[in-house]
Amino acid sequence: MNCNYCEWRCSLTRGEGRCRMYTFKDGVIQEKYPFTWSRCQAEEIEKVPIFHFLPDERILQLGSFNCNASCAYCMNASIAEPQQELATFVLQPEQVVTLAKRGQYKIIHFGINEVTVSLPSALKIAALARQNGILTGCSTNGFLTEEAAAAAAAAFDFFNLSLKSLQDSFYRQHLGLPTVAPVLRNIRYLAQHTHLEITTPITKDNEGEIPALAAWLASVNKKIPWHLFRLLPAHKLEHAAPPAVMTLVNTVTALEDKPYYIYIGNFVGSKWVNTHCRHCGETVITRLSDGACGARLQANYLKQDLCPHCGSRQDIVVEVNKCTA
Amino acid sequence: MYGLIDVGDWQTYVDLKTGLELDTGQPPMLAELLKNSPYPGDGEISVSWVRQTAERIISLYDPHWLMLTYTQPVFAQNTGLQPESLQPLHRRIINDILELCRSKAYETVIVMTGAKVPLKEEIINLPTTGLLETSPWGSALAGLSGAVPEDEEILLQQPYIKQVVSKTDILTKHPEADENFRYYLPDYCLVAADGYLFRGFNSHFPKKKTLADLCAASIPVYSTLGTPNHIRELYGIMKNALLNGKKVLLAVIEGYRADAAVPSGFHMCGNKDEWYSYAGLAQYLLLSSGKAFYETPYPPVYNRTKKKRETVYPFSGFFVSIPADTLGDLPGIRSAVVSSRSMIVHMAANADLAIECYCRDKSTMGTMAAIKQALASSLA
Ligand code: SF4
């Protein structure tokens, strides 16, 4: 029996799969650690980063452990590839939803590690959350199978997908994944079916790819927000230098074929995390980068979803009807 | 207060209250200092960084009150350093401090904080309706929020909980407590029995630990300014010395083994008020301003489910205002800080100038200088 959650499609008949999170038992694929988490915390949606979906909303963030990739520069290797025993805890769907309601979180987000390796748990929580008027979203490396991507798109309200490169060779060398092809396929699919934002961690090894990545994303949909992370390499590359801030800024400034919204962050004090109206160029949301990952909202000048300067509609989801928490 | 942030190849100069970039240029001397003294990371190498940066600040500004903080023993223990290797690290730090004080004629106060003991067990789930919350690293101090009346009985029955203190009791005793303190105080504050460590909501680092923090009733202190019985006295002792024309260096060394011998020259000094043993932000504020934990806007444990978006001091952790009456803010006294602890110390000290590492989670993001406006203008 092969696992159908990610494109490794591991055989589970004689093992637990590459991510060590699934097993084949009683005739079905099962999670080894259902509803088992390594982290549960309060965050702001901008920290995911998600900048164009319910700005300023607080999220309840859950992360499990392990991963289906093995990124050489992983920032969360202690969770994604733990070498030591972790302190984990179990939270059943009802407990998660109760927690969200008690804290008045309108959104539950599955992040920290790769959602695919705990997808059945996440989907069950998402279903119960939706019944209770709570939205859900996830962060993923996008290496899901087509069927898993479809199930996730139907269950979650937003995605942050990490596209690291367009090159199979980069995926093989730096992520331990055989090909980028399923990631690109899933981006095209998710862009049509849900709210999608893309993050690309930039190191010195892929900074030259920024123009090609920008052009490819623009060809999918120019409205997809794109977060460029100046990556502080960690894990196996912890001694590698991060890319220079102004090199990134100058590269982005010189782009011609590109998405409308490009953010440069993951370093403290970044000035390139604000949203500008693509029609008149005025600033509609200001944010502040305090370092790791996304940013924090500073001021939201939108009038509903309209630019306060020129009145044009912004590509930002400001209201979701089913959200009642 | 202004902030100059250096991420290695790029700097930005901001108003620390709003986080907004300033349109005035940064003081060139400060920009150079950060460029040439980047925080090298949390390993032993940053012991030298503290010393070298302190020497640069002394030659630039000659502060009367200089505060240094060392977190290297915490990180070293987190990465598995054994007690026998910890002692040489402590000795090295203490010798560094004493040498600096001798060569620059500072009176010396050294406080060792963050006691650790071998871990007996991690407390991850409680059979309560209320939610267990603690610091991202896990702690011997936790909060329970969203509690129901039955929870108190359950808490009192847990053998690994030494003390259960209700919000009601704390606020009844301290009706003057600040609004921010009241807002974030959880329904119960819980003190773990020795050797136990709370994990829970907001616990960021899931790796199982071998050491537990200890809510230490007394901690080792070294002082050339007399022998205090409680760390709350240190504020007055240092203030007097400064007002009498002495130069004073306060060093805080975080992370020591409570089961190891007290370093020579140190004595054990009270570190507890009521039920609370000082640690972290509250301890820094007690040292710098003499304020007890209930006299600050910051509760010892936070109910983070109530976390609001921070609109002020975005680079300064939980701080919502600059603390008043600190040693760093004494009129006519030049003051400075060098800290390998991110976020807290530049605010707690409220010194004229502070140089700190800037870290998030486990990553060093750069180096930050916090500088008072008046000094920034005079250096411009
Ligand atoms: S999720 Fe991917 S890596 Fe994990 S078992 Fe399934 S196919 Fe293998």
C-alpha cells in the first residue's frame, strides 16, 4: 500500500514512510501520531506570512513534527528532523476548537512544520472548525499529491506555499526532494481554488533565480502575494552568509515581469513589507518586521477593501462570511 | 528612545516606540560600532563580545553605570554542556568582569540568575479545564487561564505543583496593580516543585530537556558595595554609590546550576517576594529600578490567549512603556548596557546607550543599539 499524501508515495506495507508519520494498519493508511503537536501558540496572521487575508487577525497556530523534505538550511530542523525526543502533547479537534473559541481566534493555522505529514488530523480539525465558524489555513512546501492538494484546498481557507526554486536540481540538492514539478502543479491548482500566498526563501544559491521565479508566478496569477525571505541559513548551512539586503531590493526593483505584490522580509526592520495599491501606488497597509518570518500589522488604511486614495478594490480578503467566531 | 538595527550588511535607524524609520541620519560613531562589533552568536565567543563592546563603550562614553548581561551559560546548557564544563565558563565570565572592573575602576555587583537543576519531569498536560501556559522555553512558573472553579482543587492535588496562587488573591493584595498587569495575569500562577518544568500553550521548543528551571528563593551575588540580604536592596546600594561619585558595574550572569557550589566571593541573597521568585523581565526591573513584581505593568506569567497586537515598542518584547526611575536614567549619571540577552535589557535599564544582540526564537538576527534621543543628537 502506498501513501497518497505526498508525491513520495512511499510504500507503507513494510514501514512508516519517509516522514515517519504514517503507517498501514488494519487495511488503511493511518497516522502514527494523530492530533499530536509540538507547538500550540498565539500569533498574528501576518507572521505566517499571510498579508492579503483578514489583515491583523489573530491566529491559533498548531505544529506537529517531522517533514517529507530535508532542507539543508531548515530553520526548524529541531522539529522537522528531530534528533532528540520531543515534548509533544495531544489536542483533539474538540479541544482545539474550544481553545480557539475561548481565545476568540477566528483562524486556526497549521504551520511550523509541513502540514502534509499530519494532514488527516489537520483536515479533521478544519472540518470541525468550519462547523463552528472558524477559518483554517496552512503552510506547506507544496509537495502534496493532487488528491491531497484537492482535499486540503477544500478544507482550508488559505495557504502559504513555499516555492524554493524552479529547478529540479535545486530541489534535489537543497531539499532532498526529487522534483519541483508537483509543487508547480499544486500552485496552479491552489491559485484557482483558494487564497494562496507564496514564500520563497532566498539564499546565495538561488538569489539569481528571482527573475525567473517572478516571471513564472506572474504567469500563474499576478495577484498572488510573493514573500521573499532573506534566509538566515540554519541547520546544515548555519555558517553560510545570508544574501545581502540591498542585492535583494535592487534585484526586485529591476524586475519587469513580476507579481503585483512582492515583499522582502525575514530580517528585522525591513522596509519592504508594506502593501501599496497597484493602481495608484499609495500605501494601503503598513507593517513592521520584527525579525523572524512575516511581519506585524502597523496601520491598515483600507476602507473595507478599497484604496483610501483612489477608491479601487484591493486584492485583499477583508471579510469571510462563514467566519463567526 | 531611538534604535539602530544592524542585520550584517544593512542598518536601519528607528524610533523604538513606533518602530518607524527616522528621517534623521544615525550617529556615525554608533553605526561604526555596530558594524565593527556584530553579535557573533550565543556561543562562548560572545563572552568576548560583551567585554570588547563594553571596552569600546567605555572609551567612547565613559559611563558611570555600566550593565553587562551574559546568557552564554543558558545556551551552553541547552546544548548539553555538563556541570563540570559549566564551572570554567562561569569562571571565565566572572574573571572577565572582575578584570574589567579593576582596569576601569568600577565597583562590582554580579548577580547570578536563572537557576537550573536536573529535570525530573516535564509537565505538559494538566487535567484542568483551564489552559496551561508558560514561556516559550518552558519554565518552573506557569499560568492557568480560562479556569473553572473546580480547577483549583485539581491544581492543589498535583504533587509536582508547589504553589497555586490565584489572580484574585494577587489582586486583592495589590489593588494598585497596573492595568496591563491585571489584564494579562492568568487565573492562577503555578510554581512547579523543584526539578519539574511546565510546558504548554506557547511552548516553542519541543526538544525534551535534561534541566529544569528552578524558582530560586535565593541566588548568588557578588558585591564590592556591601552584602545585601535581598536583591531588592541592590538598587538602593548602587544608586547611593553612583550619587556619591562612584562608578558601578552591574553584571547579570544567567543560567547557573543550583546544585553546584557557590562561586568564591559570592554569597546567597534573597530573590523572592511573597510567592514569587524573581526571574527574567521582573528580575531585571527589580535590579534596575527597585520595583517589586507587582509594582510593574508586567505580570510574572502572561495569559497569552489575551494577547493584543502590540502598537508600541515593537522591538522590545512585552514592554509597553519605558520604565521610570531606573539607574540608567539617574540625572547627571552616564549609563550604558551591553547585553547578550535580546529585547529586555535595553528597556529595563533605560540607559543612555544599550548594545544588545537581536534574536528571535533561536536565531541571531543582528545587533541593536538603543540610544536616548539627547545622546543621539550629541553624537550626530
Ligand atoms: S506523507 Fe509523503 S513522505 Fe510521508 S509517508 Fe506519505 S508519501 Fe511518504
